Amino acid sequence: MAEKQAAEVVVLPREEDEEGKEPVLKNQFDLSVYDVDTTDVDLTHTRADHIPDLSQFSKIEELRMRNNLLTLCSPTLAALSSLTSLDLYENQLTEISNLDSLVNLVSLDLSYNRIRQISGLDKLTKLEILYLVNNKIEKIENLDSLTQLQLLELGDNRIKTIENISHLVNLEQLFLGKNKIRQIEGVETLQKLRVLSIPGNRLVKIENIESLIDLKELYLSDQGLQDIHGVENLSNLTLLDVANNEIKTFSGVEKLEALNDFWANDNKVESFSEVDLLSKLKDLQTVYLERNPFYFHDTNQYRRKVMLTLTQITQLDATMCRQPTSS
């Protein structure tokens, strides 16, 4: 076992209030509970305000310090070159720093912080998974050396343009939801992409994804799409989410023969005849169609009419409508 150390507990000055609250404690962790040969250290929710010296754990591979009070990536990380996974989700980081020595890092989660710029990642050439959700990032940049990335999550930031990722040819999953993006671009070279998620942006058309023929899942809900044209070449697509847009016709979706899930609720489709286009999709299992205009034409008969038209589906909206057939 590691030499016993007292838990790092810091008593903050007592706040003067009428209720006489107990003082807030920081760094409520005890490293002595970990064996020196441990490969996994979890200091989640310990009110840590710094990354402690973990150099005694020479075999450490995973470090989790989620939900803490960190304001910077401490220089103490320099001794942890064996790390393959670092999780600093939900702290108070304002920049990415002191990671250069983590050359074996495969997964990095810096989501829910206050980071304004992607930087300080140049040395992490083995990185395959990068989460930067819910920060204050305005531009995709400084990913030049991360050619091994397979998953990039930049949702809930302030990004306006999809750029500087065309070299990430090993990328399989790209998440850009809840940003300020107006156009799908810069993804044409990502031939290994299986999941593309760009909901909650400012798109008005589907474009520049024709070359992504191996794409399996496409998420484009909650924006201003007028139609579904632009997906016709995606012959391997199994899930298409275009819910809550301005779509008036389902034309084009009938060419997606591998489609299992079609989510198109809360659009502007007037005619129920548009549902007939989906009857051609033999592998279709789940559809979300409610709250289109045709839904309100006869809400009492809506489910019955859809089930009679789409005899292959097993789920309509959030409810199962028939048992799946045995394969």
C-alpha cells in the first residue's frame, strides 16, 4: 500500500450568516486508500481545487476528477505519462494546459468547463476520443496533430463554422450540436464517419455529405431545414433525425433502403400521402411523425392510419405499435 497520507482537507473561512453554516471543506480525498500499483484513481466530487501529486502511482492509466473546483490543469500531471484516460468533466478550467507529457493519452474529457480556445493538444498524438462539450469555444482549431481521433464532441459551444477537421480521416463520430453553425461543410474527406450529429444549429439545407457513404446515423433536428434532399446517396444510413424543422415533404427518404429509424415529428408536412413514401422502406422499424399538420387533421385516427400504411414498423412515436417479428 502507498504510504498513508492525511486527506487533504482545507477549511475555508467561515461565512458569517445567521444560520451559522458549517465551513466548506475542499480536497476531501485520501490517496492512502489506493495501492501504489493501482491503474485507476477516481477523485470525483471531492471538492478538489488542484490535481494532487500522484507520482507514486507509476502504473496509473485512468484519472477521473469530475465535478470538482479545478481552475487549471496542474503541473503535477507531468509525472503521469502512463495515463491513457483523463476525465476533468465539470470543473472551472479556462484553458487547456500542462498536458504535453501525457503522450499516451487516448481519451480526454474537458466538458462543462470554461475553455475558450482549443489549444495545448499538439503532443497528444495518440488521442482517439476528445470531449469538449459545454465550453465557450468559438472556433475549431489546433487539432493538426490529432490524426488518430475517432470521436470528437464539441456540442454546446459557440462555433459558427465547421473547419480545420478535413485531415481527421480516422474520425468515426462527430458531434456539433447546439452551436451556431449555418452550413454543413468541411466533412467531405471524413470517409470513416459513422455518426454525424449537428442538431440545434442554424442549418436550412442538407449539403456536402454526399461522399459520406458509410454514414450510419445523421442527427439534424431543431433548426430550419426545408426538405430532406441531400441524403439520397447515403445508402447505409440506418437512422435519420430531422425532427422539429420546417420540412414540407418526405421526398428523398424513400431511397434510404437501410433506414431503421426516421424521426420527423414537429415539421410542416400537410399531406398524409407523404407517409406512403415510407412504406417502401422494408427495414423501417421506428418512426416519429406526430405534430405535423397531417397529425392534427384527425388525431383520433392518426395512429391507426399510420399503422395501416406502414405495416413494417414496430414503434410509432414513443409507443410500441406491434411486436417485432422474429428473425
